[in-house]
Amino acid sequence: MNLIIKQIHVKNKDQINLIFRALSLALLEIREEAYSIKNPKIYKLSDLIHNLPGAIQQEIKKESPDFGSVLDTFEKRAEGAKMLFWLDNLKNQTNSLEEE
């Protein structure tokens, strides 16, 4: 499935910035809590994804956003965190949803 987004209209940039910031900070808090209760799975997962909102936010500011580069960086981080199995599972689930 190809999705083409030509323009994203945001009436209030402060609102979208708040959303991205809330996501990033919430994920950091989840990571901190997972560390304090010694839950390695949640720690690794939140550590892996907490940078995604900021990366997406930076990409959509560009004239020609390239989410492939965001995904490439994400995949490298997943590999380094030994979380490629999680990302592969997510891709399989996403592909299954698109086929329906």
C-alpha cells in the first residue's frame, strides 16, 4: 500500500509540538519506571522508541519528508538493542492489516 501525503496542514503548531513532546516525555518516564522496577523488556522497548516522536517531528518539517530515513535509523537502533524480532513482528502485523 502506497500512501502519498502532499501537505499536512496544522492550524496551531504549538498543539502538534505539545503532542510530540508528550509522547517523548511519556516514553522516557516509562523507561525510567521500567528501570526502577527492573523490567528489562519494557525498558528496552521504551528506550528503543522514545526518540521516534522527535524524529518524525523533525522529518515533517522538511519540504520533502523521507520517513525511510527515520525507519532506517529506527532499524539500526533496534538491531543494536537486540530488538529486531520485535520490529519484524510489528512489520508482519502491519502487513497483515494492509492485506485485509
